[in-house]
Amino acid sequence: MKISFHGFYEYFWNLFIILFHKSFQNFILKQKSIERKVICLWLWFAFILSVQFTTYLLDFMTRANPINKIDSLDDMISRTDMKFFSAQYEPLSEYAENFKNSDPKAQDLFERLKLFPREHLLRNEFKLNLTEDINSRSFGFITNRLSAIFLALHLYDLNMRYNRTKIAEQFREGIHVSKDGDGYLPYFMGYNEDTVNTFIKKGMNQM
């Protein structure tokens, strides 16, 4: 049986471009019965592959990226991958300490709290390390809303003064301060990679 290299090339080239060509190739009509069966199987494969690819592409184009932010106690509990900085004697840290033996939420929160004396916020080294921890997306910060706003502005400015521009910009583009809270309920300053400039540019206007 003599095999033509040109025919072999044309056969497989046409099979390949079926995936991308809208019209049915004329060469198929000239083939023998067994060859048509092979081509039909290939067409089914090409059809299924095209549908799957189109479905995946459409789903990728229309699916909204989740916004990872913390706005409530339930959000904090659900983020089992995160720990939270809190100054001693904050309302939420007091709740976790006092009810850790009777309330499952308080126990979960207490195990993930990193308490520190309030005077640590006067130390630049502590605040620089705090910025890196928040940027790592593994830590959040618990305080009241007004303190959160001024602390975030201060952390950004402090890192800029220490020529840590990249860290400061990452912090600015990723910080999220909860809009929910009332009375003594703390606000939750959590990292959010999809919030760009929301806090620094708009935070002061919301006060």
C-alpha cells in the first residue's frame, strides 16, 4: 500500500482545522466508509471539546472574584486561616476572654487573638511589623472605627517615611475597614486584595 505524504498531511491537517473552521470540509465527502467513521468520532470529540472550552471561558469571564473582607464577628470566625491583633481590654478581646468556656465563638476567637499592650502602638518597630503582618493576609486588626482610620493612615505614612514604599503601597491598596458596627462593637480591619485605594482615598470622607 503506497502512502502519499501529501495525502497524509492533508488528511490530518483537515482533521485539525475542523476545530476552528465553521464549514464542513469537502474532503470528508471523498473518504471511504471507515475513514468517515473515524472522522465522525473526531467531529464528536471536537464538538465536545469546543463546548467545554466555551463553557469554561464564559464562566471565567462572568464569575466575580470574591472579595475577602471582614465585616462582622461571623466573618472573623469563618476565616480560620487568620489571626487577629487586638490591644488588651478591647471589648471584643474582653468578650473572648470572659466567655471562652461557654461560647464556641468566643473560644474560637480567643485561640486566634494576638493581644498586645496598648503602649506598643507607640513603638515604630511594632507598627512596621504590624504592617507586614497585615499585608501577609494572615492577620487582621481589631479596634474601633475611628482608631482604625487613623491607625491605617499612620501606618501608611510611617512606612513611606522609612522608605518602605512597596510595603506602604501594598498596605494602602489592600486595607479594608468594616462599615458595620455600633456602640462598643469593634470594627474589623482586615486585608482585602480586591479593594484598591478604597480606604486611603475615601476613608476620611466617610467620617
